[in-house]
Amino acid sequence: MAADPLDAAAAADTRLAAPGTMRDASDAVRRGGAGAAARGWRARLALEFRAARGRTVVARRHSGPLCIQRPFYPHDGVCHVYVLHPPGGLAGGDRLLLTCAAGPGTASLVTTPAATKFYRSLGPSSRQVQLIRVARGATFEWLPLDTILFGGSRAMISTRIRPASGARFAGWEMTSIGRRLSGDDYRSGELDQRTEIFVDGEPLLLDRMAFGAGDPILARSWGLAGHEVFGALYAYPADGGVLAIARERLGAFAGLRAGATCVEGLLVARALAPAAETLRDAFESVWAAIRAPVIGREPCAPRIWRT
């Protein structure tokens, strides 16, 4: 695939060296002492999917605590990959960079085995960057479990998706604010979340959600209206039929405030929910219903979602 200046920008933003040249973060802590530890973990994972011997295979390079299990091949014929972050969450100063490149003729699905957690920070922000490219003739599904913002966290999340015309893509992002059942009402904290989708260099979506604890957007009717869980689902290419299916599925979930649009072939469904489970079930229902017309395959949920 052609080089993209986003690679350099993301690497600089997360202050990560190229895979194979950066010392393991634990080694940096051992050598640098408390000062190195205060800078947080640096991790990078690069996944390249290519067609070989009648199926999709994945090559990986990583540095720091970000890796994958061996790929799974369920009955849908898609290469299912689970991204693992052994520390379990991001603390202040942590930087994670994930790049995925899906080559022509590949069929890939990437998910996570657990929610991504942003822990309380005493100062530095925690940054997570995802760069996804999908070549013509490839399908790619980005279906991570939800992100949880702990009270006091300072989260910066950037997702940049680059499908070519003739590629097929589906994905979602889900975010929970605080942990009310654990007594965390998110009385302090910040989020800056950005999502971009470009097709052949043309922008179809430029989206940003930015707030701090106590901001009006969290409570007002024109914002999150007091909901603690929000998210968006994307699919390309989509049409009026896909839009109708998405709206029908979203409308079946009580307590969900949702809407969907389809502009220039990109389906965008947004929803507010009372609980993470409600939003996850709704988005999974939409994904299962639109997978055949968008991705060209019948629904086959990753096994990790049921364990």
C-alpha cells in the first residue's frame, strides 16, 4: 500500500519508535528509574493482512505491551484477530499505537477481549491511536469492546480509517463515562476523541467529541442528556436499504436514543444508552443485520464475545 503521512504523524504524536528499534518499556523503566516510569508505557502494534493460499494471513510487529493472539478462522472464512493489552488499561503518560493494513482480497475482523480502560491520571494524558487502511477488494471489520473512562482520566483517542473505493468496512466505537456501580461518578476527567474516515483521499467523516467533567454537553438535551454511554457505528459502502435495516434494529431497543444517516455511501449510526450492555447489544444487532449487504458475509460473532 502507498505510504501515508499519517504514519509519521501518529508515531510522532505517540512518541513511539518504529517496531524493532524501540526498547521494551519495562527495560526503559529498569534503566531509567522513576523518571522513565512516570512517562508511562509506550507500545506499538502493526498488523498487515494479506491473501495467501486461499485465506487471509496476518503479519505482526510489535514493541511494548500490545500484541495479538494467534488468528482464528471460524466458519465465515474471515481472519479473526484479538488485540491484547496486558496492563489492562492506560494510565497517565501511556501511549498506544495500532496500525492495520488490509491488502487486496483479504477478509479480516479485529476485536478486543475486554473493555479498554483509561485510568485516573495525576497529570499526563493517556493517548491511543488507531490507523486502519483497507485496499480495494478487501473487507475489514473493527469491532473493539467499549472504552471506559475512569474518573480523573485524561484520555486522547484518535481513529483514522482509510478504505479505498471498492473496499468494504464496518466498525464501531463505544464509550462509558465513569463507573456508577463502583461509585465513580466521573467528577473530574477529560476526553478528546477524534474519528476520521477518508475514501480515496476524500473526507466522508470528520468527527470530534471533547469534554471535561461537569461540562454542559454531558447533561444538556443537545448533548448526551445525562447518558453515561455513547457510541457510533460506521459501515461502507452502504445504501438506503442498509440505512433502513440499521434504523429498524436500533428502534427495537428500549431506553436507547439513536439515529442513523447514510451520506455518500457511508452509514453513520449514533446512540446514547443507559448502560454499556445495552449499546453493545444494539450495535451487535445492527452489525449482524447489515453484515451481508455491507461485508458480503453472514454474521459470525467472535468467540471471545461469549467467554
